[in-house]
Amino acid sequence: MTGSWRSQWLILLLSVAAFASDFQKAKIVDVRGFREAGTPIIAPNNGYPVLIDTSHNMFTITVALGGMGYSAQYPQKRHFKSSELIVGDMIDARIDGEKVILRTAHGKEEKAKIIRRERLAKD
């Protein structure tokens, strides 16, 4: 029983290590905030129409990873804001097909579609 328990823990430990190794340290090259316009909703209010704004804050982040620059657009969230990211700092990132996946300071993964790829000049 003890050997089985140890082997299960070893498998779990190795799978966690393999999953964590997918992320690499990427350099934040650029961060730019913007407001994405949404179609306003018309709602009744005591018989009068009221426009409800559906736009939301977004930001484009560019990270350098493996000699390439990848840009993606993310919605601003309570714990993932453009104002908290510093150009030149490192962030955990990985590329999964057509998506950039970033790991926030709170450990949450944020995914977004790649909107631009660029070969970075060698220094």
C-alpha cells in the first residue's frame, strides 16, 4: 500500500512539474489600454427609455518570447489591469496554437487570441 501511495504522489508531482514547465518567462514589451465600444442597450425606466452602455475597458499587451513578439487583447478585470503591468518586467507566458496564455500575479491564467506576431531583432 505504501509503495502505491508513493508512486501516485510521484506521478502527481511530475505531472504538476510538466504542466508548470509549459510557461516561460516573457518580457513585457508594450501595454496599451483602450475602450471597446459595445452596442448600447435601451431599457425602460418608468416609461422612459434609458441607454445602458455596454462598452468595456481592454488592453493590448505585447510580450517577447523565444525571439518573437506576440500581441493579444485582454479585457481588464479586477485582478488583471493594464495599470498593474510594467513594461520591461517579466511575466509567465506560453503560446498555445493561436492564443497567448499569461499567468497573472494571482496565479490565474488569462487567454487571448494572437493579433500580431513579430520577429524581434537580435541585440
